Amino acid sequence: MKLYLVRHTSVDVPKSVCYGQTDVPLKDSFENEAEIVRQKIKDEKFDIACTSPLSRCTRLAAYCGYEGARMFDRLKELNFGDWEMQEWDNIKEAEHWYNNWIDTPTKNGESFKQMYNRFSSFMDEIKKKEYNKVIAFTHGGIIACAKVYFGLVPFEEAFDNLASYGEIIEFEVLDI
């Protein structure tokens, strides 16, 4: 099976703000960015289209012709809990979190490992189906989880090369 993970387009949030699962707006450049994504996948035929329920993903899915994409909470970005919509520089616990972000949950949020486990659960479900091609509109954090899941990087390097907005990354899912 081939899995295509598509990161949503650019968000209209300052780079200094932690937004995670907050349903934030997209930049005015959405149509231009989304058209590039649509052109890249227009000739592909997918057995199922999946999406995070956050509007930055569902909007891209709809623009690309997948308005009926099946929503999965397991495809949401990391839940930053109390840190959502706070400036990183104002989050006092952030320095401690940076030292062990893999296993340490944010206050009232989750750790990277918890998000990874959500993604793994999604993959366990998808692999049980007889799909040849799957597309999922999702987030940078989930794509980082996929890179770990497919053995491309260790946990510690998951965010070293974050997917760009609108980037499509293809994975080969082997039968187990």
C-alpha cells in the first residue's frame, strides 16, 4: 500500500505562537498553495481519503476534491494543552519540556510519544483494509510520527526535517 501524507497549507499565526490542535485560520495564500497540492495529486486515484478534523486540513482536502474525506482525530496535531495559543517565550515549562519532549506531556496536553501512539493506532486500522493507495491531509507533527513509524528517523530526530506547508510525502506500507 502507498500512503500519501499531505501537510496543510500555511497558517495565519505568528511563528512565535504555539497552536497545536487549535483550529487556526489559514493565510490568504491558501488558494495558491492548495492549487499546487491539487495539481500534484490530480491524476492519482485513492481508495480512501482521510483528514484531520481541523479546518486547516479539511479545507485543503475539500479544495483537492476530497470534501467527503473521512475524519480521524488520530490525525490531529500534538495537543499542547494549556500552551495552545501562547507565545513560546512566555511558556515557563517549555524549557523543561524541550529536554524530554518525547515522553513529557505538555500541561493538560500530550507528549510526542502519545501522538505517535495515536498515529500508530491509525496505521494499525488502515493496514487491516485492502487499500492500495491512501491519502491523508494532516499536520507536521503527524508526518514526523510517520517518519519514526516507518523507520526513517529515530524519535530524537523526528522534528529535524519538518515537512513544509503543502508538502506531500509518500510512504510504502509493507504487509506484516
